[in-house]
Amino acid sequence: MTSKTILSTVLALGLAGSALADGHEPVKVGFVYVGPIGDGGWTYQHDQGRLAVEEEFGDAVETVYQELVPEGADAERVITQMALQGADLIFTTSFGYGPATNAVAARFPDVKFEHATGFMREHPNVSTYDARFYEGRAVTGHIAGNLTETNKIGYIASFPIPEVIQGINSSFLHAQKVNPDVEMVVTWVYTWFDPSKEADAARAMIDQGVDVILQHTDSTAPQSAAEEANANGGRVFTFGQASDMAEFKPTPRVASIIDEWSPYYIERVQAVIDGTWEQTAHWGGMPEGEVVIGEITDAVPAEVKAEAEDMVARITEGEYHPFTGPINRQDGTPWLAEGEVADDATLATMDFYVEGVTGQIPN
């Protein structure tokens, strides 16, 4: 994606320029997307949240979006344009949009900004929101450790940021608990959405003997690569990422981590309508209904499926935290003692692998 990428703006059907019966203009809500809404993953799921906002509020809102917005200068230009066009609330839905979001917020103090997966809140009109994806990774890691026959599972990683490192560690820890011999192959692709790179990474893993692939990238290309391998006599399993990726059921996709943004988007739009919006740093997960495990197919043994569903229930009820000690760092030094639970501050800045993960985290 370059600055020449054509950026599309879509208005909510029938709402452009409409006014409410009481004479108030509809609240205008913007969404900035790093990928295409048809990616089948991250951006698709955020756009489902946008559509949920339209369904919830009807003509009380008007939504706009722009897809395929690169992180950096292009993002600042797009966010600025939305603010100039009268947006009251803007959701910027990729980690790399943080600097641009805050730069525009400084110039438009009356506009509310919500930055997904970020940490920068330099102005009172900027909030951040994230989901505890590592909760879902614990479940898929448990399934992966049980399914692998080669004892090699793979993880296609996007960028070396805490959110992604949490996912690698959580997946590995829970795979290792059920399979002490498991190894994890981590491949960094340095992109959120690039089907070609994601497919190449998946194929390379399969060539190395990996038979279960997890991902923190946005396209369905790894699913297609696994499907291709299976059609040629292979046995490779995958997990849907961000959205269900149900078209690949019952195999290679045997379960999924679904990002359910709708409750948060509806809540924050309602706050703007009510005039109660305040800066916040939101981090929801299974208890809030924001991290959902999609259907576990019959390709997973019934006992393993039951164990995974029990883990979901215990996380949802607050009875289990995926980062509960004893856990050591990669170098063997203690991190969490027996029964100790990781605090959010450490998780939000995680920059280390746990013991057993090989390789180094890139700078």
C-alpha cells in the first residue's frame, strides 16, 4: 500500500445530510481501516462493528469509513479530512495510527478520537481501546498442542509489539502444557495484511514440518495455503483470526478467535450522543464479550473440545488468567511465581518471550 492507494469513503445508506426529527443533526462517526473491508479478518470485523452502530442507532448516526489507509502520513491526512468533514467521533483501527491520531486530535479538540490497540492518549479527546486477544490464544494454543503430530506449531506474527508477543507467549504456554515436546516456529512478516507474504510464511512453515498454524495477520491466505497442502495429502490445521473465517471449516480451520467490537462501538457512540464521553483506556476480553472463540469443529477430538470450552468458561468467569505462574522468561529467570498472575502493566509492555520459545524478538 502506498500514498497512491485509492481511499474509498462510504456514507451510511440514506443518512447523508439527514436531520433528526428534533432538528439535531445525526452524530457523524468515522472509521479508518488499515486493510480492505473484504479482508475476511481484522478490518472486516471492525466494519461489522460499524454496521452494528448503524443498526443500533438508525438515523441518529451517520457513518463514514476509509479503507486501505497506510500507517503514517497518509493516515494523518485521512483522519484530518474526516474531522474537517464534520466527524464527531473517529475510530482509528490500527496500532500504527497512534501518532497520527494524536496529531489530529490536537488540532480538533471538539472531535472525539478512539485509537484501537494503542497506548498514546496525549490529549483529553483521545481514548484507546484494545481486546485481550491473549485469552483467545490460550484456548487455540491448547487445541494446537493437542492436534500437532509433528510437535511443531507455527505462528505468523505481524509486528513485534506487546499485543503480538502476548499472543505468541500465551499460545506456546498452553500448547506446552498439554504437549511438553511442542516447538513453536515464529515467522515475522512485518505487515498486518499482505496475502502473498502470509501465504509464503505458511508454506515455508509447512515445509519445515509445522502442522498447526496460528496467525496474527489479517488475511485468509494462511488458511488457503493449509487447504492447498491438505489437498496434496497433508495434515495441516489453522485457526480463524479476528473473524471466524468459517469458509474454511471444518478443516483446516478448526476454531477461531473472533474480535467482537460491536458492544464497545455502540457504547462509545451512545456516550457521544448523551454528552458523557470521557477519555478512557479500555481493555476488554471474554468477560466483556469482545474476545469470542468461534465454533470448534469435529476435527478436534471431543475431549479436547470440552477442555477448550471449559477454559473459555473459566476465563469468562474470572476464574483463570492465561498468564498464571509459575512462568519463566526465555532465559530461564523467574517471571511469575506459583499462582502469581501477570499484571496489566507488564502485559501492556511485554517485550520478552517465555521459556521454551526459541529465536529472538526483532527490534
